[in-house]
Amino acid sequence: MRKIFLITSALFLLAMATMAQERKIQYKPYIDLRPMHFGILVGMNLQDIEFDNVGPQTITLEDGTTEVKTILCDEDRWNMGFSVGVLADLRLSQHLNLRFTPSMHFGAKHLAFRNLTDQTQDGRPIEMRQDMKNTYISFPLDLKFSAERWNNYRPYLMAGVNPMINLTSKNQEYIQLKKSDLFVEVGLGCDLYLPFFKLIPELKFCYSLRDALDHHHADELKDANMRMYTNALTSGHSKMIVLTFYFE
């Protein structure tokens, strides 16, 4: 998270620093006047998921007796992923653009389950782990509000909605996510006008509006001992931080 903060701060400082510069020759002076233009994008992403835990739950054992167990789940580390896609930009006004950027996001989530009821010999909670690899196809539709251009820089803010399709197939792991999700996203960036093209670094934050967990997955597990870990969660909301570089 510290790196993300530093990148965000650098973008803000870049935008502020341009206000103190003298006028220079402008590259690609008419590129923003086109009614529509296209480009490509590459970037990096960090995937996360925010869980709501059930807390104490009653487990039916093989002999028919019941026992109360408390299991907590969380993502215990960030994993860097890769993003790639294309861009279509429609000019609505001098400062407002509508963008459609279908993309693919390759990444993973690392989950840790801590059984607070059952402990190891040294008194620590029993832990189970799952590496959840996710490949998303996203179809974000965003509004981009740009400031006035100064020399070869133009900072902007963006916001929109982002439907995603999860291509990960079903498996016999503890947690399975639904095939589709809907994200809201906000971000900031800066248009950099170069002699032959426009480069646009952008940092955006995506948050799922829906429960991403597949609650039918527990019934599909062949190992009954895994179900108490699957049923330890009431809901989960995916999150993503994406650093993108557009080339127009």
C-alpha cells in the first residue's frame, strides 16, 4: 500500500508542478479535438477480497454429535498481476470524455483460514491456505473529466462502472467466486503528449458492489471436512487496484 500511496502522490505532484512551468512547444496539439480515437493499454493490478466472517458455527461430526468452531478467513498478502486491453474514447465536450476499455486482468488472491477452536501442539490456531488464481474479462464504461492542457500535460479524474466475468473454472478448493461481478471504479491520471503518441498513466481503485462468493460451492465439495471452512464466510467483496498505461 505504501507503493500505491507514493505513486498517487507522484501523479498529484506532477500535475501541480506543470502549473509553474513556462509555455513550451505543444506536441500533438489537435489530438484531443477528434470526436473518437482508439488505443491500447497495459498495466499491473493488485487483487484483494474483503470477507464477512460468520463467527462461531455449529459443525455436525461424523458420529452425529455437534461442536461449535470459530474459523476466520482473510487475504494475508498482495499478489501482483498483469492487465492488457484496448481503448475507445468518445469526446463529449472540451473537458469530458466517455471511455470504453475492455480488458483482461490476470492475478491471484492468497487466502488464509485460521481455526481458532482447534490448535496445534504449540497452541497456535490451525491454518489452511488457498491460492485463488483469477482471470477477469472486464468491460468498464467511464467518464473522464480533464483539466485544461498545460504544455504537454493534462491531469484528469475518472469514475465509472465495470462489469467483469470471472474465467476461473470450478475446483475443489475452499472458496469459489461467482462467474460475474459488478465493480464501481474511481481514479486519476495524466495525459502526457509526446512527439509521436500520447502516453497516459492512470491509477484506479475498483470495488465490487455484489457478494462475490459462490454459496453453492460447499455442496459440491467431495471432502466434508472442508465445508466448515467454506461455510465460515457470509459474503465477500472483491477489490482491485490497477495501474494502467494507455497508448493513443
